[in-house]
Amino acid sequence: YAPVKKIFIPNPTWGNHIAIFQEAGLEVERYRYYNRATNGLDQDGMIEDIKNAPDGSIVLLHACAHNPTGCDPTKEQWEAISQLCKEKDLIVFFDSAYQGFASGDAEADAFALRYFVDEGHTVLLAQSFAKNFGLYGERCGTLSFITNSSDEKEKVMSQVKRIIRPMYSSPPIHGSSIVRTVLSDEELTKQYYEECELMATRIGSMRKLLVEKLKEAGSTHDWSHVTSQIGMFAYTGMSSDMCDKLTSEFYIFLTRDGRISLAGLNDKNVEYVAKAIHDVTDGKSITSNE
């Protein structure tokens, strides 16, 4: 029901975004997000591409811990993105899959979403509890809409019910009951926040340790992007050929875009992984101008 049937999603993004929005009848366009030449956020490219989007389009933003890059805008950059979205009258669709796993602080990880809401944007939020609640097999999450009035709320709810009735009718209750039980109990909520922080801290320590072990292995590459990224993944800059060699010769499994899951690293295997990465990247570039 959007006035413009186009959604602009970051390049790169979670692979399933494209199919989901195409199946929903939207024309999927990409905006620049990650600069492979610097292994960092392409803020200028992102702003330029969103600025060129038709007014009233939908723009997809990752709320925190961008997948697959782990590269998030700063607060100042979020403010600039918000201002541009307001000028273009864009519908903002947030995907939040890692709240609490980015910084370890679920409140801090909600900054971008809450800022956009406070600024008066038309906001949709798809939120998953698969990772941050350990409910992956339950496919548990929420779809939220920020509306301007009770009348608009009723109209949106009516349309959503028409869509979900022939799709799944009523959602499974087990996963959502677990989330509700935890977040409605003060002690359990406190424990949950502490465990999120513990996990995020451990993942952060693996980032640092991996870079240290790469240097010890003899790598002369600049791996600082690995420690500056956030969340469960490291977007290493390795090519598909490098990834294939890691899998075929060292039995290290990762996606072919160079994304590795830091949650799979520990004190016992990180040195092996670092030596293997050094073997496949030694003398080759981990940046690209493409």
C-alpha cells in the first residue's frame, strides 16, 4: 500500500531481504553501504543513493550490528540519515536482529530506532529474538508499526490481519511466551541483560584476539576493520577464492563474501583460524575497488 512500490536496501545486506521484498511485490533497489576499498562504511555513497531515491520510497535500515558487515553508522551519521529520510518523506523500515548483541547494551543498541521514532518518521520494525534470546528454532519476533492516530492504527491492523490470515493465521506461542516471561520479570530481565553483555564482551574479545593472532602469524595486512566492526560477524575483506580455500584446505566454514561468525571462535581454535587466514591472504589484497 506504499505510494511508491520501491524499497532501497543496503549493499550488502542479509541475503534473504531481496527475496522477501520481491515476493511482497516491491521493486528492490540497492544503496551503497560498505566501501570495500576501505573496509568501512560508505557514508557518502549511502547519502547520495538515498538522496536519489524517489520521494515516498521505502528505505531498509539495519538497527544495529549490520549483517553481514558489522559496520554501523555513528550517532552523528544516523542523525544525518534521519534528516535526509525526512526531507525525502521516506518510509523507514528497520530490521533489528541483534539488539543486545551489538554493544552488549540492549538500550544503547536501540538508539537509531528510537531516534527515528522521536523525530516523527513513519517507521516499521521487524524484530527477531532468534539470536539475542537463543530462540533460533522458534523463529520468534515482532512486526511493529508506528502510526499517527488511533484511526490509522485500526486501518493498518485491518490490512495486516488480511495478510496474515491466509499465511499463518495465528503465530506459534512458545517462543513469544519465553520472551514475555523474561521481559516481564525484573530479576529475569536483569539476568538477561547481563548475559547479553557477557556474550557481546566475549565476541569482542575474540575480535581482538583474532587480530593479535594474525599479527603473530606474520600477517602484514591492516585488520583494524575487524576490531572496529560490531556484532556477531566480521566482514574480513577476503575474496570468494580465499574463502573456498579456507573451507577446502583448512575445513573452516564461512560465507563466500568473507563473513565469519566470531561466535564460533574460542581460545582453543582462534590461533588455528588466524594461521589459516594468513595462509590464504598472504601477499594478496583484502581490499577491493570494485
